[in-house]
Amino acid sequence: MSKIQTLVAKDLLTERRTKEFFSATLIFSILVLVIFNFAIDTGREMALAVGPGVLWVAFSFSGTLGLNRAFAPENENGNLQALAMLPIDKGLIYISKMLSASMFMMLTELLIIPLFILFFNLSLWEEIPGLILVCVLGTLGFVGAGTTFSAVALNTKMREVILPLLLFPVTIPILIASVEATGTVLRGEGLTAAYDWMKILIAFDVIIVISSFLTFEYVLEE
């Protein structure tokens, strides 16, 4: 855990100085909300029908922009090889990158959710705890897969294009489950009604994190 904490602290310090991940995700998410707010009728029924999709379009697209920068500082400064040479399990590098990227993305989500409630004129204060839980589970799975594919696409000439092409087909199950669970929570039906979708989120998180942890050494080597 101390090794993971050290690596996460390095990423947090880098982001504090550059603000590349956070600024990209936040600005893009706000832009998506503004566009959809003008594009659709903001009545309550319509907002509850399309709101979950709008939220996860904002989260997933902005998260992809941020994940494109996940390994960029190490690659640009020549530190990626140094990370690969550290005398630790390479899976710990994956865990630290996933945790730091998840924290940045969740921070963006915490700022976007109140804006979503405001733009679409909703009253969801009682549903916010359940909504946050769904966002945490969905984000962990999305970032868990995105961290691995970000490393895969790092040295390609068109990594901004390659990452979405690799990431979105794999994360379709978690995005669908996140949208459905979010919709159930927003309608006031509670987490109990979203139990089946929550099981999919948890299962996907466990599978993607464990498989990525076990294979990340080969990703770095290649």
C-alpha cells in the first residue's frame, strides 16, 4: 500500500501542477450538458428519460479525453521506462494510475451532477447518495479498462483515436448498466430496483481490474 500511495501522490502532484486531466474532463462535461440542455425539452419527464444518457455521455467522453493524458507525462518526460524499471510488481503501477485517474474523474462528476440538476430543473437531493454510488462503480470499471488501453495506445501515432476505438467496445456493458442504474435511481425507485444492474457493474469492475492487474506487466513490456 505504501508503494501505491507513493505513486498516487506523484500523479496527484503532477496533476496539481498541470491540471491537464481535470481541466479537460470538466470543460468537456460542462459543454455536453449545455448542448443537451438547449437541444432537448427540459421538462421533468423528458429529463428523467434522457438524463442518464446525457450524464454518461458527458462522463465517458470527457473521461476518454483525460485518460489520453494518463501516461503522457511519463512518456513525454522519459519517465515511463523508469517506472517500468522500479523493483515492484508492475500491477501496482496500474493500480496507482487507475486510482489517480478515478479520483480526477470522480471529482469532475461531483461538480457535474449539481450542474445537471440545475440545468434540467430536477429535485433529486434524496437520490444523490444512490447516484454517487452508481457513478463510483461505473467510473471504476470505465477507468479500469481505460488505464490499460491508455498504456497500449501510448506509443501509437494516433493515440487520441486509438484509445476510444479500443475502449468503448469493451466498456459497452458497463456504460449500459450505468445508464440503466442511473435512470432507476433518478426515477426514485431506489438501489433495490437497480440491483441487477448493480451486480453487472460490480462484476465488470472485479473482472477488468483483476485481469488488467495481472496483464499490465506485458502491456508495459510491449
